[in-house]
Amino acid sequence: MIKRAFLKLAGMSALACLAGGAVAQEVTLRMHQFLPAQANVPKNILQPWADRVMEESGGRIEIQHFPSMQLGGTPPQLIDQAIDGVADIIWTVAGYTPGRFPRSEVFELPFTVSDAGAASAAFWEMTQDEDVRAEYADFKLLGVWVHGPGVIHSEEPITVPDDMRGVKLRAPTRVTNMLLGNLGATPVGMPVPALPEALSKGVVDGAVIPWEVTGALKAAELVDNHTEFEGPALYTMPFLFAMNRASYDALPEDLRAVIDANSGLEFSRQAGIQMALDDGPAREAALDLGNRVITISGEDAALWHDASQSTIAQWKGEMAEKGIDADALIARAQELVAKHSE
């Protein structure tokens, strides 16, 4: 009798635990992205975001993080994975799908962005404009941001635009491909995870990437020279942090509120700030290796500014063909950057 009572009590306790677990965890979301988990963005932005959401949901949301394309596919397919539900949440480069988000390209234009935090906040606010918002209608946008200054990392030193002639440089997007080509380089488009092998095999002579990702890619061990610019950056790159629309809509209202509270303008601003902060240690690591950091300033920077004007003019022409007023878009971006720089 005592034994049967004990077993019954134990069974009831087990059922209670199972029921409690079911209540405690209502939904599991899969977060997919292209960098290793130890890289700066996953480590300092994406995983902390997931941790906050899980904590603030009281454990009712579990977010499973799949780095390095572990759910399959390639980085350019991430945005469609968010739309199709292959993943619930993705982080990707807007320019990995050329021409799909043309208005976001305004933040890629040469010598446009000086402060990643202000530009990221401006980018988010611009996505709320009706014509821009339409580009993101197929998914739930959680955050948008840009990285810190784009830097030229090369085997041979680059100090003036003429040094770019014939140099094979990895570029991330069609706008940066256009820029490098107009500066005389031979642009080679590829997602950033492919860069280490491309450098080691001589497929490229260098790359344009921000400092912060050089550690994960071991770029400073593969090239000896790094060219940066004082003031506005040679280029920067927009990122999208997005959620499958059906996955978001299926959440109870209070759990949608948790997602919303951790998304939007301030999250975007802080993500941009974090990426820029992560530039510093990576730059110091390159110096510790004995690499040469070339800083372009003054008259030398003016040469680069002049040489980049053809890229801006070409981009404006392409936007006109799409029925987009490029001058109005640039003015709007500048207005919002100024607003968020105050």
C-alpha cells in the first residue's frame, strides 16, 4: 500500500513537472546566421538579444542559435529562409541579395557614414517611411544597423586611388563592387565566410571589411597592410535582423510584446555602436602582429572623395531607372543621421 502510494505520488510529480515544462516553454524559435558563434556580432549582439528575450519571457520563449549556416543554405539565401520559415529569425547583409533592398543602399555610398550608431538609428527610422517599409513587407523587421568604417585590408600597401589598379579585392555587395571597380581594383564578390580561403589561395589580394570581423576571419594573419580613413568611411554596410512573419504573428500578445521591447530603433542604434566598439581590439591585434595601419587624412582623403563621385553618380542613375528619387533618399538619410547625431 505504501509503495503504491509512493509510486502514485512520484507519477503525479513527474506529470506536474512535464506540465510545468509545457507551460514554461511555449515556443521555440530558430535563429540562423552566417558567422561562427564566437565572432563579435553573434557573441556581442545576437546571443545577448536572444538571452534577453528568453529571460524577459519568463522562459516561455526558447531561442536556438544556429551559427555558420548550420540550418543549410548560403548567406544570400538567409532572407528567403526568414520569409519561407526555414528559420524563424535571421541576421544577414542587405546587399547579399543584390537589388532587393535598393533604398538601404544609400548607407553603403562612399564617404556617407561617420558614426555607426547614428547611422543605424537613422536607418531604422527610414525603414518606417512608407516607400522604404514596402521593401521589408514580407517579414517582420526586428533591427537594422551598419558596421563601423569599412577598411581596405591588402597584401601590398594602398595609400592613393592609383594603388588600387589591378588589385583583386573581395567586396560584399554590388555597391561596393561598383566602388572598387570605379577606383581601378578588380572586385570579387563573395560572402565574408569565404574570405580566408580566398586570401590563402590567392583568389583575392585583399578585402574591404570592418576591423571587427578580422579576428574571426584571421585576416590580419593573411595580409600585412590595412588602409583606413579619418572622418567619413570609405563605405559601410547595412544589416537586417528579421523574423518570419507567421512565427511572430503566432506568438501570444504578451510574447510579441517581449520581442517588440527588444527590437526597433534603440536596439538598432546599440547594435551599430557595438560593432564600432569591436573595431578597436581587432585593430590592436593587427598592430600587435606587426602589420602596417595606413590612415588616410587631409588632402589624401580628398583624392579618394573625388574618385568616388562616379560611383555615387552611377548609383543615382540606377535608382532613377527604378523610379526612385536618389537625391531625396540621400537627403532623407542625411536628415535622419543629423537628427540622431544630436
